[in-house]
Amino acid sequence: MNKKNIHLLTQAAMIAALYVVLTFIANAFGLANYAVQVRFSEALTILPLFTPSAVPGLFLGCLISNILTGCALPDIVFGSAATLIGALGTRKLAKWFSQKSFPVNALFAALPPILANTVIVPFVLRYAYGIRPLWLSFLTVGAGEVISCGILGLLLACALNRYRSRLFS
């Protein structure tokens, strides 16, 4: 294994660990599960804008978080898949924008995880936990994702962009 692969693997592991820790913090405040989900860890979904290692890191972090917080099996599978889809979408958008267009690409980079979770998670809540009505879950999950990915994620992106060459070279 060369140095670059070790570097990317280490980044992915650190992102996964940070995702788990932030999920536990949000869970301690009752924000990480059920209809209204404001996971601080979802702010990390902006990281594929900076590094490809964020994609597996976010997926594994979400998977481990969902398992350790006692989520139902459909939530473990489809909730983690929603995070993976969002991370892949953000990474794809990162390739389309240059670093010079940072504020614009950060705004667009927050959209894939918001959309993926807003579309997938309400069905998980309905069929895994029996939460009704479905339309309300779309609203509450969407609102939580806008707060987590949109607002917190964009704040994180602005803070990290200043140090991107040191952190994500």
C-alpha cells in the first residue's frame, strides 16, 4: 500500500469516527433519531467536496452510528444508503466545479445529501417505525437535513476551505 492510499484510508476512518461521535452527541440531546433528525454528523456530508475519502467515511460512519444507536434494520440499510447516495452526489458535483467557484459549489454540494435523505428516510420512518403521516415525515426530515447539511454543512465548508490545501492535499 502506498502513502497516498494510507492517507486516504486514514482520512476515511477519521471521518467515520467523527460521524459516530457527532451522532452520539446529537443522540444524547434526542436529535439524532425518529421523525425530526438534526444530526450534527450530517454536516460532514459536505466533506466529499474536499476529498474522495469522505464518501466511504460517511457511509461507514452512518452505518456504525445506526447500528450502535439501535436503529431498525431497514433504517440501518436504507438510512446508510441515503447517506452514501448523498455523498456520491456531492463528490460528483465537486468534480464539476473548480476551487475558484467555492461559495457556489458549496451551496450545490449540500443538495445531494439533503435530497437523498429527504426522499428515502421518510419511507424508512413509515415502514420501520410506523411513523405517520408520511407527508409530515417528508417535511420534518427535510427541515432537519436543511439544518444539518445545509446550514451546519455550509458553515463547516467555509471554515475548512481556508485550510483545504493542508487538510486535504
